[in-house]
Amino acid sequence: MDINKYYVKLKAPEAVFERLNSLVNLSLGAVNTIAGRTLYDACEMLTKDKKRFRFSVKKKANEAKKFFDKYESIHLQDFGDRYQLFLDYLDSIEDEVMPHVEKMFWSFKAVLDKNREPDSALKAKVEVAGTMLEYSCYIYDRLIEQTRKASGYDFDRYMRPARLTGASHSWNEVVGMICKTDNGNNIDLNADANSKLAFEIIERVLTSEDTLNRAGYEALKLNPDMLSQIDKKDLEEIKQKFD
């Protein structure tokens, strides 16, 4: 995504802030939603393992969810009459991206199975959540830095609640406790070609303008009362591309 074009004619800091806020809602909102989904999916599997879901693991997993829930609550509170539209937008993002996340899970599991790791499915789920939470923080940092370079304004202190720092840190501790190998060997998932490719596809899809626009259009079709708020030229272009 070429972020510079979004700021090329903007001078006032208020206008830049509004544009950044829109990008945070759409682009970062999509990434954070996928990160949150993988977090909850991993926690669902983890809670079924009574042997592992105890003490520090339970505390840190619940802590990670609490941090994510706080972000989500803050993020969704100001949408007003667009609340349902945004929820439908995020649902469309999940529909498109989660099949690729599932492929990354199976790639991770295959590596763990190859190394004869026990509980490979659980460990793969936990690793997927860790990967996506870490990636969401990276996207936030990149978005803030690109905005600063393109506009001259640094809005990090205003946007900081949108960075999943707490959730990522807490979940990293879960990863450390759950995914340590029985024999102490280091298994580098990043070195596996299939795992690397699966993540690259997720990254490409999540940062594609087509993905965001398609999801937005699907959400608009479910909320036709919102069509009047969309520029007619923009709407016609989206219709021609995705109908």
C-alpha cells in the first residue's frame, strides 16, 4: 500500500489525523482483527488442555485476551451509525484472510510433526497467534512511521491504544511456556519454506487495497443505508471492479 498518496494534498494536522484515523480503522483494524481471532482460537484450544492451562499459562493467556478486549472496546466505541457497517467489514476481512491463516497453521504443525514434537496442533495454534500479534504491532509501527514521513506529523501518542503491545507481550510469554521443545532443540519455523510462504500470502492479502475495498463493498451491500455516504465516483469504480 502506497501511503504517500493519501497525504499528498493534506497540510493541516487535523486533516492528516482524520486520514490516519481512517487508515487505522481500515488497514490496521483488519490486521488487529485477524490477530485477535487467532488469539481467541488458540485460547479455545488451550483451555481444553487441563494439564497445560494452569497457573502462569492461564494468567498470561487471560491477560492477553483482556488487553485485546480493551483495544476492541476503545476502537469500536466511536463508530455511531457506522458500527454495524464496520463489523460487517471486519467479518468480510476474516472470511478472506482466515483460510490463509489456516494454511499457516498446518505448515507450522507439519514442521513440529517433522521434529516429533508432542501436542503439535496446540503448539502450532499458539505460534500462529504469536506471529499475528507480533505482525499487528509491526504494521502499527510502519503505519505511524509512513504517516510521519509523508505528512511531517507524528500521531503515535494519539493512536497508541491501537497497538496490540500488551496482548503481544503477554502472549509471547504463553508461547515461551507452551512451545518450548522437550529436548531443548530450537525449531525455527521461519526457516521452513512452506511456513514462510504462508505468512507472505497473509501479509500480501492483508495489505492489499483490493482486499480492503472488497471487504468494504461487501459490508456496504449488507448496509445499503450507508451507500449515500460514499462518493458516487468511488462507489461506481468499486462496483465495476468487484461485481
